[in-house]
Amino acid sequence: MTLPAKPRLLIVEDDEELATQLKWAMAKHYEVKTAQDAASALKLFKEARPKLVTLDLGLPPDPGGVQEGFRVLGALLEADPLVKVIVITGRQEREHGLRAVAMGAYDYMSKPVEVQELMVILKRALHLRTLEEENQALEARARMGAPQEMLWASKPMEEVWTRIQRVARTDAPVLLVGETGTGKELAAKAIHGLSPRAQGPFVPIDCGAIPENLLESELFGHEKGAFTGAHVKRKGRVENAQGGTLFLDEVGELPPGLQVKLLRFLQEQSFERVGGREWVRVDARVVAATNRDLSRAIQEGTFREDLYFRLGVVLIELPPLRERAGDITLLANAFLERFKNESGKKLKGFTQGALKAMEAYDWPGNVRELENRVRRGVIMAKASRITASDLDLKGGISAPDGLDLRSAREALEREMVEKAIARCGGNLTQAAQALGISRPTLYDLMEKLGMGERKNGGTPRRGEE
């Protein structure tokens, strides 16, 4: 997994020796740019858009004065009101530092500069800047109608949100694809919430969680006496979605007979209840989701090609968490706030080791696994900050050297699956829960990794405990 880029820091200092000293001191934690005058400082700021700036007020052509420095400070704040500027002043010029803070600078320091003190100030300034950016993003998404649970800073998720906004205004069926735990149901709720059907019901059903012999009745309802135990007429999920949105989660698990009936409903907006002879018309939009490769399922004959094209008029792919650079820490902090409030614990955040472990981890269970691990961390934490051990990450799992990306990923997946199964004593249902994935997904993953044959010679079956 690619680690997030270092935050950018611009050092504006006409003393070349001091500028070099600061650059080398900060290079480990920041991507550092330096400028020795106002013109180059403003040019670099426009190009690099750093979040942090250290600014010496005494700049050419009047290094003994402060007016040039104040002019640069005003220009920086006008270009980016969130930029955190730490002003550097002479020892006897405290009034200039206070004036700079009144103008909008984050803080000021007197020369000679204490590097360790400056590093602490920069760290606090960056933390505040991050919180302000997150707050702005949350407010913007709230205005756009994004569910509060949907958080992102990454480009892939921004593209997903753009597609959701576009398709929501139409009535076209949507197929959401992606690994388990990537947020497909949240995306479906967002589509519903932004659509003209927002005042109607949002009716979800997990097609992989209901036994096949009950699924048809659950979807389409039944007439009184249709089968043993059918004492009254009952509406199904499709009928309950009248005027709203029907969300078919794990649609790839539908048996062939129900695929035909669903296709007919998509074509004609009508169906027959189980045991019924009357056609029932329903005006409902269909949004479906799957973590399966439906193209492969079509080739294998387990999923109808015509149904695939009916469901996937618009296809939106939810990226796995490992490809959402910058989102892991954002989501982890959001989950931490929720769970610590529920638990009543006064936790301050994560240790640096925990943050590094989360960024290095591959997250096979995606956002759902991250949520579960943060919940575990809140429960297990003994100190004021959650450690990697509290999250049961132990610094992350390392891929073997000498492998290409695909082989390394498979090696990591195999190691994690084997460890989960071992911890759960061979119980595949519990292992799937520990990994934050569904039981069918675990079986598919084991098959992909050549782990279908167990030590006792049997092949795991759907529903086996």
C-alpha cells in the first residue's frame, strides 16, 4: 500500500544558513520548499499549495524592517485562509508577533529559532489544519446530501460521489460492485436520498442471507394458503418499495428461478405473488449490489446475462479501502469519536505506531473491518491513546520480498485467512466475522487461493458451520 505523501512546508527565510538548517531538520516529516524573498515565496506558495509556512518578517529589500513580511502574510492568508503561518521575529519584537497573530498567523517565534519547539508548533498547526479541512468537507457533503457516514478525502471516492450525484436524478437501475465492506449500502442510500423518490421508502434485502426456499416469498410476497404456514396474505419487499427504492444486496446470490422473475419485474414493473394469479404493479427503482465477479458468473452459467445488463444500466465500482489514499486515518478518527462517546472513555486518539500500522495494513474487510477494529481498540485501550496492539494489528503484516504486487497480495490474503481460521478453531463462520467479510465471500476467497480443500479432505459448503 502506498503511504500518504508528506505534508508540504514552505520556509520563507532570507538567511540561507538558517533556511538550510530548518530544511534538513524538517525533511523527515515534511516536503520542504524554501524561498528567500517575497516574490519567490508567493510563486512557490501558488505552485505547491503548502499547508504550513514559516515566515521571517525581515525580507529583502528591507531585511531590517517588517513591512515586506506583513505584506507576504496578508497575501498568503488571502490565497488560502486555512494556511497555518508561523511568523519568525527578532527577540525584542514581540509586538510584531502579536500583530501577525491578530492578522491571522497561527503563532510566532523569536530568533534564535529552537528547532524542537518549532516542530511541536508545526505539528499542532497541521493537526488544526486537518480538522478544519475535514469540517469543511463534512459541511460541503452535508449540503450535497451525502450521508453523514460517508467520509472521504481520496480522489477515487470523489469520483464515486460524482457518479452517485449524476445517476441519482434519474430512475435508471444501478449496479454497485465492490469488495465486501466498501460501503455499497451507504452508496445505495445516498442514491435514494438524492433522488426524486427520497420521500418514499428505502427497502433493503440481502439476497445471500435468506434461504432459497423463503427468498421468493420475502421478495414478492405470498397469498393466503400459498404454502404450509401461509395463514394470511403478505406483501413482499418489492411491493413495500412502492414509490421508493428497492436495494438488492448480494444480488449475485439469487438462484436462477428468481433471476427470471426479477428480470420480468424490471421489464414490466409487475409480478405475481407466490400462489397468486393476479399481476401486481409496483413503481420502484432498483439498486443492486454484489461483491462477486458477475462476468465470471455469466460465463459459468450461474447468472443471467440479460439480467446483468438490466441491473447494470449504470455501474458504479466502490474502491477497496487500500486504494483510498488518505481515507484510513480520516475514517478511523470518525469511528473513534463515535465509539469513545458510546463507551464514555476519554481517549485522545491513536499512537503514531497505530496510525502507521493502519496505513500499512491491507484491509481485506475494508471499511467494515476498520470500523470493527477501532471498536475493539476502544474496548481494549488501557492508555489515553489506542495502540497497534489494541487494534490487533501488531504493526501490520509484511508481504514476502521478491513477489510482484498480485502475488504479494495473495500471500497476505492467504496468511490472514489461515490465521483467522486458526484463531476460530476451524469455524469458518466465525473466521469470516473476524475478517469482517461475509461467509460466501470467505468461501470464494479460499477457492481463489486454492484453499477449498480442508485438512479433513472435505470442501466447505455454503451454510456450513
